[in-house]
Amino acid sequence: MRLEYTFELGQVEVPRLAVEAVEGIGKVFTLATLVLNVLDAKPLVELVFHGLNPEDPGRKIEAFKRIVEDSDGGPAVVYEEGAGGAVPGSSSYYQWLRVRRKA
């Protein structure tokens, strides 16, 4: 399913973004750069990572963190893990992550 919409970053208090289950490392790089850009305007971004097995969300989060932390000139950030688990009746697993600009 594809949903297209537009909004201004200023219209949302906390931007929330997702990495789909079948997305590869290229999308994680895109997400990392997007998050760094959003953190220039907002103090917090919430992300949800999901995958088809229990290890997928954690692996994607670790790759995301590595990419962000290796950025030159990007804002210093702190991470806070949120809820995670399995979607009942499916083979989908997820993990929420909050990314904040370090004060």
C-alpha cells in the first residue's frame, strides 16, 4: 500500500517515521540523513523499525545508530528505546526508537 500526503514539519510536534520490513540498508541511510536534517528544526524524532523476524528491528536500529554517529557535523544525539514486540496474528516485529538532540 502506498499513501502519499504532504505536511509541513512545523505542523507536527514530534515527527514520526518508519522503516518498512522489506527495506534494505539504502533506506536506513536515507532515514539517517532525513533524521539529522529534521533534528536541525525539531528536538525529537520518533522512529519505528520493523521486520519479518525478531532480530530485524534491532539490526536496523544498530545500523541506523552507526550511520548517524559517523556523521561529521551532525547534531549530537541520544537514543531512547520505546515499545517493541510482535504484531499479533502476523510475522511482523517492531521496535520504537526516540532520537533526541543532545542538550
